[in-house]
Amino acid sequence: ESEVPSFIASNVSQYSCQRKTTLNNHNKKFTDAFEIMAENYEFKENEVFCLEFLRAASVLKFLPFPVTRMKDIQGLPCMGVQVRDLIEEIIEDGESSRARDVLNDERYKSFKQFTSVFGVGVKTSEKWYRMGLRTLEEVKALKTLKLSKMQKAGFLYYEDLVSCVSKAEADAVSLIVKKAVCTFRPDALVTITGGFRRGKKIGHDIDFLITSPGPREDAELLHKGLLLYCDIIESTFVKEQLPSRQVDAMDNFQKCFAILKLYQPRAENNSDNTSKNFDVAEVKDWKAIRVDLVITPFEQYAYALVGWTGSRQFGRDLRRYATHEKKMILDNHALYDRRKKVFLKAGSEEEIFAHLGLDYVEPWERNA
Ligand code: CTP
Ligand code: MN
Ligand code: MN
Ligand code: MN
């Protein structure tokens, strides 16, 4: 007599890499509240509680129906006490007082503002908060504050960068990046990864993976004139190094966290000819856009693609699954079988899932 007869809660895996999660979220009311709680714990550097809420959010994103009674979550994995309390509150009152308290919390509000600046993470926010700073206006007004090159760019292009990137902008940037890369390496393969590869219509940045067959690794990849800001991290990958076991493994690829200047002529503004000879020259005809460029050796491309396609939670669960269910170690470079003591080569994402004994999950089903 259940609403969705084919759905059996106890069959739901605790690993999001064994679930198919599209962008069709039937439980946004709950998952939004979980993500607020998780972010607050992230700001407090409480990884355990943060992950507890992120895992729960990921399970509810996968559910093919909206939760309306506590009975609906019976038997589901990742439903700890804190999570159940929040769900109960939302079912009864339509919202969570706990999530609302977080949204009104002074520390949370400050951290939320601070981390919205490119180059500012939890560590910097903590420092600023301890100095008594509470808003971005206060940070900007404090002229003695030392900012990194990245943070300066973050403040300079703040308005553009907080406004989201659209699919159309991603496609336009994609053409520019492909053209620029191909002047250096005509045989290069340029792929959009991140949220846009998972089918999202908006994002906070655009992620690109760049590879080309052949041995060379190229430093000079993009026209300097194209980039407003570029922080190049040199590759630190060591061959034969075991994959990293951290929850959020940072990889060692050469990468560039950049801000790209996307020219977008102001459409239709010219038809209003009263303004023609006045401030036309002052009108900003471009938008600053955050772009991540990752350069990968050809043999590691498939692993980098899985890692950079995300979602972040999907990647975490893939690595956790590899470690705990397969005695393997996975990161963005490689998969290592600890029993056989060998690296498992893969030329495609499908092969990686197969090595792990997992059914293939399409990119648009990885929105965990
Ligand atoms: N990633 C990674 N190593 C990093 C940074 C990011 O492997 N140093 C991965 C993340 O785990 C994520 C993917 O790259 O799965 C994309 O990261 P990000 O751009 O932060 O997130 P998106 O899913 O693209 O979402 P958004 O629209 O906010 O950009
Ligand atoms: Mn559905
Ligand atoms: Mn992204
Ligand atoms: Mn990114």
C-alpha cells in the first residue's frame, strides 16, 4: 500500500555512487535545511557532523518521492538522530527552527559573506572574525588588512563573480578556451566538467579538463590577454605515488584558478539613441567569470574526468566505497588495488566503474 511500490528503503545503498541522483530533487525543503546545517559545521571545522548532513541530503535528493511522514524515511541509510530531528521539525512546522537559527547566527552570517569572496576560505574567515570583523564592508574599509593576490581579484570582480554563470555563458567560454588551447596544441581535448557536465543550468564557475595524447605537458596554455586573473599551480604529481586517502583529496595536476574576461556586447542598448554619444564608452561590455583549468596527462584523463565531474559528494562516496568495499585507493589520478598491489589503468569512466565493480552512473545521475 506504499505510494511507490517498487521502492524498498532497505535496498538503498549508503554510497551515492550506487544510486542514481538526477537534478530532479523531490525534497528540496529538507535538503536545503541540511545543507545550511552542513555549511555551519564546515565553518566550525566539524567534519563529522558536516558529512552527516551532506550524506543525508544526498539520500533525500535520490528519493523518487517527497517525504511527508517520518514513516517515509524508515529503513533509509544515513538518517542519524540530528537528521531525523530536523526532518520531524520540517514535517510538523514546514521549516526547521534549527536551520533558521543558523541563518540568523552572527558567526554564520559573517562566514557566509567572507567565503563568498574568491580566495577566502574558512581559515581566512576565522581570522577576520576573530579580529572583530563582521561584514565585507568592514573588511574593505580596513586598509591595513593584508589581502592575497587572489583575494584582491575576488574583491575587484566581486559583483560579477557572485552572480551565477549561465549555461549560455559556459558555452561561450568553452569556445574561447578551446580556441586558445588549440593554438598551442591542435590535438588537445578540452572537456567541460563540474556541474555543467552533470546537466546543471547554472554554476559558480566553469570547470575544464585539458589533455592531449603524447608525452609533453604544456605550461604556456592560455593567452595572457584573455585572463583577468590566473593563479597557476604547478603539477606536483609523482609517478608511482599511491593515491591519496583523504576525504577530499586535492590532486596534483597543473591547474589554474582563473578569472576570465568574457566580452558580451550589451544587446539592444544601442537602439536607445539618446545615450549614444554619452556614456557608451563607460558601459562595461564584459563579465568576469571564474574558470578552473586542469591539465592532465593523457593516461590519467579518465580518473581526472570522474573526479572533476563530481558532484563533490559523489566523489567522496566513490573513494569511500573503493577503500571500504574493495580495498582499493582512488583519487583523481589513479586507482590502486592494495590486494594485488597494482595500479588499474582506465581509458574511460566506464572502465573505472567496472574496476570498482559498480554499475555505470551517467554524469547527470551524479548529482548526489
Ligand atoms: N574538485 C577536485 N579538486 C579540486 C577542486 C574541485 O577534485 N581541487 C572537484 C570537486 O570535488 C567537484 C568538481 O571538481 O566534484 C567540481 O568542483 P566545483 O566547481 O567546486 O563544483 P561544481 O559541482 O562544478 O558546482 P558549482 O556550480 O558550484 O561550480
Ligand atoms: Mn522523480
Ligand atoms: Mn564548478
Ligand atoms: Mn570549480
